[in-house]
Amino acid sequence: MSEPEKTISTANEIVQAIREIVGPGSIALHEPSFDGNEWLYLKECLDSKHVSSTGKFVEKFEALISEFTGAKYVVSVVNGTAALQIALKIVGVKSGDEVLIPALTFVATANAVSYLGAIPHFLESDEKSLGINTFKLRDYLKANTQIESGLCINKITGRVIRAIVPMHTFGHPSDLENLLSIANEFRLILVEDAAESLGSFYCGQHTGTFGMAGALSFNGNKIITTGGGGAILTNDQSLARIAKHITTTAKIPHEWEFDHDVVGYNYRLPNINAALGCAQMESLPEKISFKRALFQRYKSAFEKISDAYIFEESNKCKSNYWLQTLILKKESQVVRDTVLEESNKCGIMTRPAWKLMTHLIPYRNSPSMNLEDTNSLYRRIVNIPSSPELIRVQK
Amino acid sequence: MSEPEKTISTANEIVQAIREIVGPGSIALHEPSFDGNEWLYLKECLDSKHVSSTGKFVEKFEALISEFTGAKYVVSVVNGTAALQIALKIVGVKSGDEVLIPALTFVATANAVSYLGAIPHFLESDEKSLGINTFKLRDYLKANTQIESGLCINKITGRVIRAIVPMHTFGHPSDLENLLSIANEFRLILVEDAAESLGSFYCGQHTGTFGMAGALSFNGNKIITTGGGGAILTNDQSLARIAKHITTTAKIPHEWEFDHDVVGYNYRLPNINAALGCAQMESLPEKISFKRALFQRYKSAFEKISDAYIFEESNKCKSNYWLQTLILKKESQVVRDTVLEESNKCGIMTRPAWKLMTHLIPYRNSPSMNLEDTNSLYRRIVNIPSSPELIRVQK
């Protein structure tokens, strides 16, 4: 076979293996499902006229997330980007600071840093976790930073590196044990971007609860959705109070007076979106079990494929398998675009990883580690259909 | 009667006049109503699984607002604060600029300016419009600014005054004719904070469509609600395109690639909130007519009260009467707190105007005109129950 023929043949083999699992027809990358109390709770909002800033569902939703994740305090907000922006703000990230984030992430991670006037500083990921490569990072920080007055200083830019933000890629937990140790050694505040990892655990502890604060997202493509929504997780009561205060216009409680003591944000999650979230939380364990079952099916189907494998959680992790992740072997990376083209052409929605942050116009001049492995990962990752419904309908 | 006795007596007379109109029981300041297709449209979202960034309601909602307001382009967003922030950003407000806004406004007007790194500069309001006092403003700008290279420079701070943002207080249109003329004379970009004035017109043209851009809000207390939501209005196609682009993470359209060309925002209005908005828009004309009828009833009831009057639109304006506004005469301003106490005590929710921006900790050092009239207005305004339902139930 010629090279182009081989590429087509391999791509077809891969698409065929996906088709075996997802069944016939047009298949979305990730679709939400509303089989529980969604309708009941929305109706309750309309009947009670509480669709916005009043009503019981915001508090109920926050309690459900707290119970599930083990985070002592939960502050729901309008989306995951806002959650991360506020998480970074309450831990003390300031204009002119640098914040370490993986280069392999959705742009919101970098934008949340930018909104505070801070500068994202991009890190290498590894193939084992799809998150920050902690072994390379330690060496990098040793070589490029120094501690002055208890702060981590970037020796090249002279700026304070205030925080590190692991992002649990496609739901798979990052190497939190080493991240905590690095944060401690280099005086970095750990804030987790857990937008994709509701339902994912590391050593039995929920992602998003390891750092000073964490951020969840409930966008339409996430494991549960509120239409649009997010939440800040923290175990620190005073941080939680500040988060609630500044996300609700920093209004000082009073029966009728409008007084605000800092520049706050209008980031409150509306009651109607929280109502949807409450119903979704009730079926979260089922959704996770479906997604984990879907992983097993994909894994079996790909055992016969020599050019690619399905990403699997490591021993310490229990992943929500939010987006099932196909990884091409290095020698087969040339096949990626053909897999994307052929699968989407036949109605199976797939997509590559996000363009690396260092390749985006607004961030290409930001500080960065060498991203050799991340570039390779970017060229080899394909996310494949991941809806929990794919299991339900076939059960 | 002693002074305290007279205060109580006047307050009771005022509360009695309100009670005559609103009827018995506990009365909210402003309650939404959901008597149209709200159920149907929300159910459609759940049935179709389109609750978030996909689905037909966002486009439909934007078309309905465009049709009603006459704005050529409408970009819906997550709330009114985001709408104003983006409206200011697309017209070119930059970090370090000053932006003229009334001191008598909700804090979001000032915050939207702050998010861009710009500095709010506070203006005097007048009793005739409850908006910017254009006569005093012209003199103020003549004395304190100069035009250099086509830009308005604050002679005291040396900063560029980039824009002027009238806010149509409680739904009542500001003096747009003179504002346009001042904007033109002093090279200021006009952006309207029309958060409260959906359904309000000036010389037959809808508020929010006079400047380069305008912002609406659909918070739970507004004339229509989406739970939380807002919209940017503009007649400029290129500004509209930029607004849509940067409110949807500045993603460049592609079947699967994630590329973003500027630092964007995650401000998209979810489909489920837009669905609610579509149903609400259908009953907007009815809501406005109810609110205008409610004004007439209050006006009659207050004809016998010598210490206060109900704010009435001027000849050029047609107000949505979003929040009915009781104004105490100057000699009776001492009565305000007793009116607030007595009314809220007996279950009639009332509230004063917002604390002036210059009295809030984050803004007390910002530049400001002399605010003698605004201070007086603040001490004399009481918003009284304004729900359209107050007319429907008594019809």
C-alpha cells in the first residue's frame, strides 16, 4: 500500500471500531440527557415565579455539589470561566502576576487568568495523565525561578508566579500528588480547573478540592448541565464568603439599601439554571457509570487496533471519562486529520484536542516551557462520542 | 402636631395611597409573570436536548428584540452587566479612559466601566428625566475638558474621556436629544445603559438605539426576564459581528478546530434562558400597557397627597414605567425613611434609589461633577410596587 492508501485504511479501521460501539446513524460528541426531575423543577420555578435571583434551587444545587464532591463550600456562578476567574481572584492572583497553566487546555483557562490582568505561563503535559508533566515542571521551576520573600519569582520576567492551575483534561485527573508537592516547594497557590472533571477522583478525593479553590463547569457539553453554569469549590469558609459576596455584586445585606463595598460581579447562577442542575445532579452517579462502561466498550473495540489506543485512568485515579480520548501512536499521528474527516463525514462527531494556547494569537507571546510532548499529544488526540446515552440505549 | 408626629402622619398618608392601588396583602416591588408560552418553550428545550449553546431560541430571541426595538442587530448575552461591558468594549473604551455615567444608577453601570480598566466619571441628574442633567453637563464639560486630536481630554486628570453612558432610570428615557448634541460637540461616544428601559421610547425611537451601542437587561426584576440575561443593541453590522464573536470565546468558525483570535468572553446566553425570553417578549406589549395603566392609577391616588408626587414621563418620552417612582417634595424629604419603614412593615415592598456611586467605597475617589441635585433626588425617591400583575388581577 502507498502511504496515502495506508492512511485511509488505518483511519477507516479506527472509524469502524468507533461505529461498532456507537451504533448506526448520526452520533454527537456529547449530548446531555434529561430523564429525571428536570421538567418538574423547571415548572416549580415558573409556578413560584422564582426564575432569577430568588428561589430555593441555588442553595439546593450548591448543597448537592458539596455533598457529592466533599468540598465544604460551593458557590454557584454563571459559567465555568467565571468560576475560575473568581477562584483565582479570591486566592489573591493580582494584575501583573504569572499563573502556571497547561498549554493543552480550553482557552477559558487562559482567559480567566487574563481577566485579572495576570499572565498565563504555559506548561508541558504528559501522556500518562494528559495533565501537567510534574517531573519536567519541577526541573523547569528549579532552573527558572527563585524564592524571594516567600514568593516564587520568574527569573526571566521578574514577575511573581502566584499560582498553578492544573486542568483535569477530558475529565482525567492530573498528577495531584506531585502538583501539591511542587506548589508547596515553590510557594505556588494551587487552584484546580475542574471544569471537565465533576465525578473524577484522585486517591478517593474529588478533583477540585485539593487546592485552595477549584472551578467546575456545567456548560451544555459537560457531564451535567445547567444550560450555562459553574461553581467555585473551597474548604475555606472566608474564601467562600468572599466568593459569594463578589459574585453577587458585592452588595451589603440590607432590607432596602443598595450599598456595595468592592467592585463586584454579576455572576449569580439564575434559579432556573440551578433547578436544571439539581435534577441533573440526581442522575450524576448513573451518568458516570454509563461513561465508565462506555470506556470499557471502546477499550475492547480498540484492542485489535495497533495504531491507536483509548486513554485509560491510572491506578490512583477514578475518571468520569467525560470525553473519551483516542490517542494515536506516534508513528501513526499522520492519520489524525483523516480520522477526523472520515468520522465526521459519516456522522460520527469527533474532534481534535484544542489548539495549544501558545499557538493562539492572544497568547503566543506568553511565557512557556518547552512543549515538545504537548505538541506531540495535540497531533495525536481525537475525542470520540461520549454521551452516557450511548450506553443507556444499548443496555 | 410635633415634627415626629407629622412625619408619621405624612408617611401613613403615602402608604395608604399606595395600599389603595395595590390592594391587600403582601406586595412585591416587581414580580415577573409567566402566562404565555414559557412552559411550551422550556419543554421544547428539554425535549430537543438544546439547553445551552445550541438550539433555535437565541436567534429567535434576538430577532424578536430587533423587531421590537428597531435595533438592526441584537447580540444576547448572559446578563445586563456583560452587555454593557461588551457595548463599551466594542466602541473602543480602553484601559485608562474615563467614561461619563450618572451617579444615580445601579452599581453595574460603574462596574462595567471598571472591568475594562476604565474610570467612571460621575454626572449630575435632574428631576425632570431622572437621567443626566444635560444643561449642567454642557457647562461642566466646557469648563473642564478640551478637545485634542479629536479626543475629549479631562483637563484635571489628563485622561481621555472616551464615552458617555446615559442610564434610563427606572425605565424613564434620559434627555437623548441634548445628549446626542453634547456627545457630538465634545467628541464622546454615546452608549446607552438601557437595562431598565425595554419598551421605553424617546421621540418614537426605542431607547438603546440612539448611541453606537446600547445594553438591555433581562434580570428577574426587569419588565421581561430570562432568569438572567442581557443584550447588546447596535445598528452597526461590524460592531455586532465583533460583539457576537467576543461574547462566544472569540472562536474562529471551524468544524472541529478550536482557534481563538483574541481574548474573548464566555457570555453566550444559554438556549434555555433565551427560550424563556421568547415567551416573555410575546407578552411585552401587554406588560407595558399594564404598567402604564398602573402609573395612571398611582397618579390619581397621589393627586390628593401634597408632600409627594408620582414621576411622569415628559412629552417626548413614552416610558415603560418599569419601576413606579414616588418623589417627595424637597420640604418633605425627611419623611423618606419612615415611608420605607412603614410600607415594608405592612408588606408593601418599597425601596429608595441606589446609594450614589460617589458614596460607594470602590468609587468614592473617582472624578465627579457637583451632585447637589442628585443628592437631593436620592433623599426623596421611593420606588413603589410596579408588577404588571397588579393591573391584571384587578382588571
